[in-house]
Amino acid sequence: MVPRPGGAGVQPAAAGQTCAHYWGEQSNPAVPTKYSGGDQSNALCGYRTAQARAIYGLGAGNTGAGTSVGIVGAYNLGSIVSDTNRAAQDFGNAPLVDGQYTTVLPAGGFHDMPSCDTPEAWASEQALDVQAVHTLAPAAKITFYAGADCAQGIYDALNTAVSQDAVSVITNSWATPGENDVAPAVRDQLTSIAVQAAIQGQAILFSSGDAGDNSGIKDSYGVAQPAQPGFPASDPWVTAVGGTSVALNANNSVRFQTGWEDGGEALSGGQWTPLPADQGHFAGGSSGGVSSVFGAPDYQAGVVPASVAGGHRAVPDIAMLASAYTGLAVGFTATDAKGNSQYVEFPAGGTSLSSPLLAGMVADTEQAQHLDRFGFLNPAIYALNGGKAITDVTAHPAGAWTPGLFSFGGVPVPSQGGSYLVDFDAKPQTLQSGSGWDMVTGVGTPNAAFLAELGQ
């Protein structure tokens, strides 16, 4: 199974209903209230720059100035700079300045592969990655390393980012849902690249994945897989970034944060009823689990319970905003199958969002601590467990009404519009956030103290 991009696509609007600009601004009165006390809202339009930065307590001076972030993806969106600047104007961010964004293209050009998602699918991923980094670190330099394709080409692009050694942190929003569906030689290749990055002082981040425990996702032979973490996030030499759902009040204060594990419900007889398993009972969520191929790294000792890890690597390590229903507002020029192009804006999500957001947070940390590079992050992240720089994420019952469910790769949801309720972190599969380290959010999510405390 080749790596796939994450992220959520454009969401249709419902007649007479609008998305909410903050939690609870809009709440459809025509549907039942399952969550009282203000814990039910229309899905959000996508957080703008000031809102996203407020989640992590970033001030005006936290810009990532003097730092460099690498992004690895497949193919290349030619309009990325103009799209990012248009989105920045619309969402309240500074535009990219000359020389702030560069692209490293594959020497042999791009390859179309039947097993790959289309270049258009990767275009929205690229826009999400660039704009997420730019949101939290608006002055950081960004280099996009373009893979020739989504198979070997994307590993080659990551290798280029490491061999050129020009950036301090490298974010990757692509994954194979099950690590057991990856050839040992490929796993060894990734480990070699990641170890070299660590030696050079580069941090490599990977999205943990968007299919929860990955059970039911079919492998290359069409066989449903057992519960397992995704790859490359399960490699102990990378930082696996899980996901959260975050509700902001009108004043940009955090109302609640919970793990990103969504369950879908539809109206039946005037009541919310969970969708069948093959139609979105599990509607997407942060991937996690215990590896069967990698041993437990030393940095997880004493944090991940031995009864859970069983001597193996556990995923994820940390988490950032991921739910598309409380996601980030992104804009890019989309091209349809007929070649027609149109600039669109939409709320984006998935752990494809959480990884570049963490990259931006790391850039701000390097700036705050006057570091050229921070290096391999995991030992420092686990040293923060239980401290003031990490907010522990636990399950908070809440729900978002939406006219249509976002589709994440391999997770079945209804394709037609309608009236749906998304249950947040209600354990629709086997994963749920909880006190301490968990398989949804790792040690938790960073807050403002992270900038000063990481590595100290």
C-alpha cells in the first residue's frame, strides 16, 4: 500500500444553515440537542490565524523568525505562494515575503502512478501543510521537498531534505495506514534516513494517521487489517503527531480540548442514531496503537505504561489540532477532472494538520530559545510529561452538527449531504483519550509554556 495524503476536502453547505466561526456561534435549532450546556455546535468554518494561535498561547512575537521548516509531499502545486498569500489576507496572517518559500523539485520530474492519489489530491495537502506552518510561525522559512510520486518518490524527497541538511524540522503529512503492510526494506530505509537526521540535529515529524486503530482498513491484497499503528509514525526515530478537537469561545479562550476520534450519527425517528459500521459509525480519528515491529524506545519508559507497551513502540507521542469540524481555514486553487481551476477555501483537518502545526510550534520554540536547531524531539517531549508545558487531553463529551461528513482515506462515510451529528472522542472504535499518555494524543498537547520548557 503506497503512502497517502491526509486532510479533509471541501465541505458542502446546507441550505439555510451556516458553519460557526467559534464554538456555539451557530447551533442548528431544527435538530435534537444531544449535548446540553453548550457542548453542541454547528461544525466550525475553520479557525483563522488569531484563533489557531490562541489555542497554543502564542503572542505577537512568536513568529519563528530565523528558523527553517521543511515539508515533504508528492507533486507540486504551482499556485502555492499566491494561494497562501490570498488565504493569509482572508484569514488575518502576514503574506510570504520574497525568498521565504522555496521548492526543491525531483531531478527526473514527476511520475503518474495508478496506485497514487492524484496530484490534485496532493495539492490540497501541500496547501494545508504550508499554511499550517505559516499560521503558527509566520516568519519561518519554508522549503517544500516535492516527491516525484507517492511511492518511492516521496521517500526520495525525505532523503533529499535530510541529505541537503538545510532545515531544522521536517514535517510529513503522509502515511501507510498499517505498518504491517510496509516491506521491511522500506521500514529500514526510513529508519536510516531518520537516524541520519537525528545525528544532524534535524527533527522529523509524521502525522500519526487518520483511521484510528486502522482496523478494517484493507491492505494491498484487499484483506482487512487488525488494529495497529500506521507507518512511518510507528518508527521510534520520528515524532508521531496525534490529533485533538478544540472548541474556542468567542474571545478565543479554549472551552475544551478532547481527542480526535469521531463517530457519525444520523437522524432516525427524530433521534440521533449511530451510523452503521460500514457508513461512518467511526468517521475518522487520530491513529495510534502499539507497534509489532519496533521495540520500546528508552524515552517512553515510565510514561507509556509497560502493561500497554509490552516492550514495543507506542504511538503517538504528542498531539495538535486535527478535527476538520474544528479545523484550520485553508485556501488553494483546486483543479477538477476536466482541468477547470478555482480558488476555494475550506476547513481542513486530519493529523495532516497536526504535524505541520507542531512544526510551526517547534520553530517558535527554536526562536524563543535562540537555537539554530532543537534536534530529535522525543526525549524532550516525554520529559515534559505531567508538567506545566503539556496540557493533558481527556475525553470531553460534545458534538458538532454538520450537513455532510468529511471523508478520510479508507474510512467509509456517507457521500450524500444530509443532517449528521459528529460525536467527539466517544470511542466509536477502540481508541479514546484519557489521563496521562494515551493512544490518541500521546502525552497531550503543547501550551504556551512549551516554548520555554522544551529541552530545559
